[in-house]
Amino acid sequence: MNPVHLDRIGEHLRTLKLFKIQERLEGLLEEAAKAEWSYAEFLDHALAEEVATKSDKQVAMRIALARFPYLKSLDTFDFSFQPSLDPKRIRELASCRWMEHGENVVLLGPPGVGKTHLAVALGLKAIQQGYRTLFTSATALMTTLAKAASENRLEEKLKLYGVPKLLIIDEVGYLPIDRHGANLFFQLISRRYEKGSILLTSNQSFGHWGEIFGDQVIATAILDRLLHHSSIINIRGESYRLREKQKAGLLKPISPVGEE
């Protein structure tokens, strides 16, 4: 191809911000000549690479904005160690169809059984399907809401938490929440009710939520909205972290009650 034409095409591609095609133009032209692509085939290949690159960048940006504590996928989750979990049910949740109508998912189980791993993995699936996602621990969430309320910025903060299609709230129940915090949490749940999905993890059964929030009435109101359209996953397995320590010889195997 005439160098003048190449330069002019390069300028057009820069103007249109088609940077991947600009980078690959000469290589694509060589491939097209060798494979004898038609004009339509050449355009299809060039645009496919551009779309894939932009998509990867968008996913990376959404992952950064999600504020995950770490990145883990469903592929690295050891279902064999948690026989109480149905892999098919988790993979169904990974389709993200439940998010289309603002439904929720609640993962319950003792510490160390993989709740946060699953929450992050499902959050990544949501991002890959184009859904904006935000991850926060319950403690960080309550601190943020309380600070916003004290500065008369609660409405602003509630709007911010209402934007993501999926809000992941991790570790509800690890620390008690006072009555004021319970009211703030209720306002957040109400704001997202049937509009945006929540994925919540907790180490406490619902019967103990009155103790967590310091008020049975508020806890009931929260559960009423959270569980109205929801999937509840109970994980009744052993702790991954304890297993790893036992493997490393840092912790003796725990004997059944009554044995020495």
C-alpha cells in the first residue's frame, strides 16, 4: 500500500480513537493479503480486535472501580471441600440473570468457608457481563454512612451506593451495629429495594440479626426487603484457612467434642 495512504489511514484511526487497529494495521494488511480476505473480512477482523481491546479495558476499569479486596474466580473455588454447596446453583448465579430484576443473594456460613471468595467471583462475573459493581465490607460501609450522616451528606452517599447494579456487602454480623447504624443500613437497603441487586455475606443466621442490629424491629424490616426476592446459600463446611494451617503443621487437627 502507498505510504501516503497508510499515513492518512493512521491519522483517521487516531482521530476515531481506533488505536488497536492503528497499532495492527500493517500486520492486518499482510494477513489479509496472504489469506486473500475480502474487504468485508478485513473490516470484520480489524473491528473485532478493536472491540476486544476496548472491552478488556472497560472490564479492567470496572474491576478497579469495584474495590475488591482481592481477585478470585469460581475456577479456583474448591467445591470438593464444601460438599454443602451445589456447584450448579453457584454457576447459575454466575449467569447474573438474578440481577436483571434487582434480586439479591445472601451467603451464610461460619468464618473461612469461602463466602468472600464466592462474593468476589460472582462480582467479577457481573463485571464481565457489563454490570457496574461495588464491593465493601459491612464495617467500612457503616463507617462511611455514619460519617456522611454527621456531615449532612447522607443523601449524597446513599445515591452513590444506589448507582452500582450490584452492591456487595461483606461480613455482616462480625461486629455489632448500633441503633443509629441500623437505621442507616435500613435506608440503604430500602433505597436499593427492587432496583439494584445486593450480594451479602454473613456469619450469623437470620435469627441473630436482631442482636447484630440491636433492634429486632429494624432487623425484621431489613430482612423483609433483603429476602423478598433473593437466593439464600448456606455453607456448612470447614474453614479453608484452618485447613491450610493444619497442612502446614501450624495447627493440630481439631478433635471431635468429647475426644482428647
